[in-house]
Amino acid sequence: MAWYAIVLAGGSGSRMGAACNKVLLSLDGEPILCRSVEAFRGLVEGIVLVTRPEEMTACRSLMSSWGLAGLIRAYAPGGMDRQASVRNGLEALPEQCDKVLVHDAARALVTPEVIRRVMDSVDRCGTGVASVKVVDTIKRAERGVVVETMDRSSLWAVQTPQVFEASLIRAALEKAVADGETLTDDCAAVERIGMKVSLTRGDRENIKLTTPFDLMVGEAIIRQREGY
């Protein structure tokens, strides 16, 4: 059984207020991208790193300087949107790949425990998506006016990694493209072809680093984990 990961690193730094891709920024002394890649060490046969073409050289240099080059099996260019980027990553996977984990590089605090849980789920169910229960009250609004209060007991916040049988996610994304659908979530592609998606326990510390506030929270989490 061959497991591979696709790490998506083709974002920007606009909401972070940075002049470069946010995953190239430092988080407590180590680049965000390197922390994300390193989390998969020993768990997968290799990683396909998807990044902007103009940043590919910088990413290769980072992987080399941080001792991570051996984990990367291929580099793939990012697409116009997430869906296209994942498809590019899938095309770069080796033929022997059976199961694939799709992960956002901006979730640099993911732990091996979360990764193992989604991998166990895909073995049992064919899918495995890291998620946490919603704890806030969620309102649906139109033009700033509440039209519905959602029942949070049935609501989950989805994280990454999202893990699938490689043939399943390929077929689901090809169907979405054929139907003219653009999806922002990988499991949504699987849902729309009628397949069940299994949620697994994520981690509230597995935050997506999007804003300067997230960086502060991320560094606090690392300090707590490392005891300093």
C-alpha cells in the first residue's frame, strides 16, 4: 500500500499583510512550509509539493536547507484555484500511489497523531477528513440580517489533511470539472458524486495560519508544546 501526500503551498500573503507567500514566513524560527512538510516524515512514501511556478526555486532551496528534500518526490505548479492545484498534484503522483493525503501548507501545526487518525479512517471507510465540532453559535445572514440560527450540534469545522483513495479523488475532481463546478473543499468533490465522507477527530490546535493573529496563536501553541 503506497501512501503519498499532496501539500498545497500556492497561496499568498495578502491577509497576512506579507509581501511573500505566507507559507514562506517563519513560525517560531522555522518556515511554515517546512513545519507542514516535516509532519509527514515517516508516515508517507513521499510528498508532492504544489506551489506557484515563480516560487518553486525558493521552495526547493528551503527543502534542501532544512533537510527535507528527501521527502519531496515531485513539485507541481499551482493552478488558478484549489481544485486545479489538487488536480496538478494528483497528476504528479507516481503510478503506484494508492492513498493520497491532501494538506494545506498553512496548517503547519498538524500533528502525526491527526495524520494517523485520518489514515486509519481511509483504510476502514475509503475517506478520512480531519474535523472538529463547532463550538460557536452560527448564524446565517443575508445583507447583515440574521435569517437562521444553525443547530451547532450537527456542525463540524473541516480541516486538513483530507485523505482519499487516489482513484476516488481523481474521479471526483474530473467529474466536477466536466460539470463546470468549482469547489473550495476536496471532500465536497467526493460528496457530490454520492460517496460518503467520514469525519475523523482533528485538533483545535491544527489552525490555518492566515492572519498575523494566527501567527501569534501558532507561536504560543509551539511554546506550550515544547515547554518554554
